[in-house]
Amino acid sequence: MSFISINKINKTYGSGEAIVAAIANVSFEIESGEFISVMGESGAGKSTLLSVLGGMNTPTSGSYQVDGMDIYALHSEQRADFRREYLGFIFQSFYLIPYLSVMENVLLPLVNTPKKPQEKAEMALQALAWVGLENKADRLANRISGGEMERAAVARAIVNKPPILLADEPTGNLDSRNSNEVMQLLQQLNTDGATVIMVTHSAECAGYANRQIEVQDGRVVHQ
């Protein structure tokens, strides 16, 4: 069985004549260590698909399995454990808390883990060093540049060393130089063993992936 298996996933909103299919009969598999880009026009269903893969959006029908677990057969606490242990999230809008330091933002995924404070601090500093931000650890998150914010978001996503990274338009708010830096970070994480699934509208960013999935009107039209 593949590491990640998506089988006939449907996600609809509304009811009766107002029903809208955000995802329609989507099936594909991903092996451990792949770098997948999901492409499509705005409204094609890319972000809805990513939210399903993130265990945050129960599909109307179909199954989603990771490492042999049927994710939407788990109860909510088990799904929260799955997200904490398996997933790192990187978003276009960073979602850093502005009144916390960079270090405190990176520590957030570790809050509910049983690790000792010293171990958590070491893990956060290691993640910040990996993205080249160890000298900005004590800076407030709203006092660093946009490129640094995205690198801090990458550090936060990888601090717990999750096997899967989900990235939603991770370079959408960045200039070309910072975009390339972030994509090189994702590529290196993939080389180091992480499975990366990235939603993007950029053909240049998609070129970093080793496989592309194209979504149109909620359906996979090419992979």
C-alpha cells in the first residue's frame, strides 16, 4: 500500500439545487519521499483538497489513508494526534502571531507534546538554524521581512520533524529571490526524506516537484 492513498474523494457544499462539488471523485496515491505539486486555476479545488489531506475537512464520501490509517475514521482527538505527529503546514499568509517572538512562534507546535522545555527550545533553535534565522530568534514576528516570515513559517512546520509537509501557495506573497529561497528549502527537506505536497499556481515552483497533479473543476485531469 502507498504511504498516502486518496480514493474517490468527494466534497460537496450546500444542498438540493444549490449543491456545489468542490472535489469530485478524486483518486491518487503518493509514495513516501515524493514531492508533489497540485496545480490548477483559482477555484479549481486545490485548497479544499489540501484541507482534506490535512485532516481538517471531512469529505462527503471516499477514503483518505496515511501510513495505513483511515484518517476520517479516527475520532477528533486521534485526528489531532495525527496532525501533530505526521503533518507540518506552510501557508501563503504565514500565520505568525505578531506579538510573539520568532522563537515563540516556532515553539507553538510543541506546546502539547510531553517534551521537556529545554528539549523544545533546542528543537526550535535547530529548526531556526536550518532556515538561517537563528540570529532572529528573539525578534518579534512582525519585525522581520516577508521572506524571513516565510522562513520562520517553514521552521515552525518542521520543528517536530513531521514526515509530511503540506504547503499552500508558500511563495504567493514573496518576490522571486525569496520565492527561490523557500523553494530550495522545500526541495532540501524533500531530499532529507520529507513527503511534500504543495498547492501552487506557479509553473516555476511546480518545477521543483518530481510529480505534478492538475486539478480542474474539482477533478484530477492530469497526473
